[in-house]
Amino acid sequence: MAMDLPDELWIQIFGYLEQSTLLKVSSMSRRWHSLSREQLSLKIHWDWEKIQWFHIVQSMKTLFRNPRLLKYIQKVEILCSDRKNPRLNPPEPKYYPRWKDDFLEKVLLDTVDSIGIPDPHRWREAIKEPDPWAYVALLLPNLSNLRSLKLDHSSIGMCGWPALIFNHLTSGQILNSRFERPFNRLEVLDYGSNVPDTSAWPYTRSWGDYPRWPEADPEEFLGLFRLKGVKHLGVWLRWSKFSLDASPGTQLNLAQLQTLVLARTRMDDDVPKILQLTTSLRSLHLGLEYDFLSFTDTFHDLSFAANDQHIRDGLLMLKDQLEHLSIDLHYHMRAEDETPQHPQQWRGRFDHVNYAFLKSFTRLKTLEVPVEMLMGSSNPSQQNMSGLFPSCLEKLALRGDLLGFFRNLDTIDPLGYWTEIRIFECVQRFLNLHDRALQVPHLKQIIIRLTRSAGRLCAYDLGPLNCKGLTENYGILVQGRVGQMTPGYWTNQALRDVDAEGGDYDENGWDKYYVLPY
């Protein structure tokens, strides 16, 4: 009797099934196979380190042979699944063997000609090679109902093909009218915000210099900021030479953005220009990346230098609208460099981010910030965070982005520097304040977030750092996490729920995955 249900009802039922279950149902009858194709085509999900190139070719071939299926696709996710063990080399699909398909090559070559993209010879070579990311990039303009697109950070490193497509299709210079209004339904776009945390390798080349990552067009990112319908945007702004002024007259569309994740950016001059256009922004992650050049040089592109208030001024534009804010600092100490700056040169680095700075964010519910930025580097053993936060704050994460850097210095700083135990003691002093409940009446969670380069944590090291004891004594959840430092826990949830990636916790309230058992 159930088989007599109308097709429309079966299609709705299939919408509630998991992908694996739907695949099994699809193979049970020709009718169900036909009716389930729409649901099966709603999402493309490829694990970029595990998928075989043959599977990519066959999937794209099926889609282009059945153009009706292209209209069904609403979500595309091409990501690396292993976040806890990232590699420095850019990941790519496995080529065993390196399949080619004449039909698919012809379709993609026709797409290149139809959209009139600049430098078509380069694209034709990439198709013939074949280049996996070029194939993916040329699939995107054909997905007229695409609503969510999440691409791995390797899409930027390996020539940036998808961004070049975005840049051209939003430039107003399209030859074929079929591609004149691309991505008008796209609401979620993540372009490489899952870039690994290189502080796990304290002495490495920067991503920009790493020999396996080719150069990219400095204007390739412009198209990402011209998409009119995108509400949640994450992007790895890899190149310091990128500028919003690169193309005069470029119309940026950022007023509709609700979430913005700028991962590992090196273009601090343009950050205020971006932020002042985000009039609807509620959630912001700002990742800042620096190079230490040599013993005598200062930071390269240092945003938070004492004479540079670009970032602070940009953030203050959002003080009446931001609900979620996270900031991180990434640095590179190259193997050929000697020890860079003495810690005392950090004194005053964040002085202009003063006590009144964060309190002025009157709607802020979650905050994640490096301890050095929040309280400075002087006398960490005396800090208690009193009077720093707005009363609306609910969740706080204290980042130890620079712990590994100070620990690697040869010179001992007489004024001391931040360590795991000093951050823990600072949290303890803050919770013990007599008026803490009046300062932050809604506070319910504090996370101590440490980088792997600070050193592996052993069980006996964590004995004095009893986060669980603080939770029981003060009624506020306190946790310690060590691992990937990008992006923010609560500012990235529209793109990926990083907060949910935390594992089980030991008896002291620390993530078991990162704790050595001895």
C-alpha cells in the first residue's frame, strides 16, 4: 500500500532521510531511483584528501550529461576532514590513475569560452592537465541554485581557480547571458577559513613563501566581496599585497553580511575599509598574521604596533552591533632567522587597546582574544581582568597565541611572561572577585585556549590547573583546550561549528585528546 503514495509525497519523505539511507533506498526500485535523484543531488561533499580523482570525473560527467541535476544542487563542500593532523603541503585528490574524459573536457572548455574569462589559455592548460581545482571552479557557474559553498584552504594555495571565477563573474564583463547573474542565491561562502594553524610548527616558512604554494593574483579575492546575497563569509586573505583599492570603482557588497571570518589576514590597512561597510554584521573573527624577519628587524605588516590603530578603529565602528568577536595572532619564525625581538619590546604593544575598548561593545555575548592583547605583557601574575568586559558577556576564551614564541626566546624577561599556569591563575583571581557577578552577571563559560607550539601538556602538569574545580566552586564552566588555534569558537558557527569539535575532558577539565597520559 505504501508503494501507492504519490510521487510528491515520496519526494518529501526522501528529504528526511540521511544520505547513506537514501542511497540504499534509491537502489531498491527504478521508480525510487528516479524520485530520489533530486534529494541525492542537493549536496556535493568531497573529502579532498580521500576522494579519488576518478570519482570527481565521474560525478561531474553525470551532472553535465543530466543538466537538470545541476539545478538541484544547493550545497557544495570540498574540505579536508583531518583537522587535528594538518599537513604543510597543500592536499589534493589521489591520482590513481589520472583519468581523463573527452566529454567532460569539452564541456569545461565550452564554459571557459562562454564566460569569456581572462587568460583562457591558462584555463585550457589546466583542463588538459587536469587540475582538480580548475575543474571544481568551472563547475560552480553552472550551479544556478547554489546556496552554500565551502572550499578547502588548498583552493587558494593551488592557483586560486574558484576565486578567479568569482572575480570574473562579478565583474560585469560576461559574454554569455546565461552567466550574467551568477551566485544570486548564495548565502554561505567559506573560502579557505579552515587553513591549518602553522604555530603547531614553531619554525617554519610562512604560507606565502612556502615553495609548494604557487603565487596568486592579488585581485583574486575582490569577487568574494562583490556577492550581493552572501550573509556568512569566511576567507583566508593570504596575500599582504591584496588591496581593495586594486581595482578603482569596484562596488563591494557587504551591507548584508551577518558573519565575517577573516582568517590569517596580512592586509591590515584594508580591514577598516571592509568593516565600515558591514552595517549588519553580528559575528566577526579577525585573524592577524605576521612574520618575524630577523634579529634586528621589526614585524612585517604589524597591525597592532603602537603607532598603528587601524584595527582598533575598524572594530570600534562595530561596537554597537557586534554580538560575537574573536581575534587571533599568528606568527612565523623562519628556520634561517635568529631570535627576533626581546619580550620587553612587546611592552606597550597593545596599550591603545585600553580598558574602555571592550566595554564599549554593548551587545557582545561571546569574546575570544589573546591574553597579551587583553591585559598586556607586563606582570601577568598580577592581572585579574577586573573591569574589562561589558556586562552582557556570556562566554569568554583566553588565547595563548604567543606562549610558544616567548618560551623559545633565549633571553629571560625579568618582568615575566604569560604561561598556562598564569592564565589559569588569572581566571581564578577573576572568578574570586567579590563583584564579579555584578560585572558580568550573564557569564557562563570560560575557555583557556592554548597552541600546540606552547608544548605538549602532561597529566602531572595539569594537576594544579584544575578547571573542573573552578567550575564546581563558581558555577561557571571552565575548560582548557590545546590544539588548532583557528578560527574562533563562537564566531565561525555559521560556517563550521568549531566549538563542537572539542573532545572528551579529563578529571581536570582539559581536552583528553591533547593531554599526554604521563
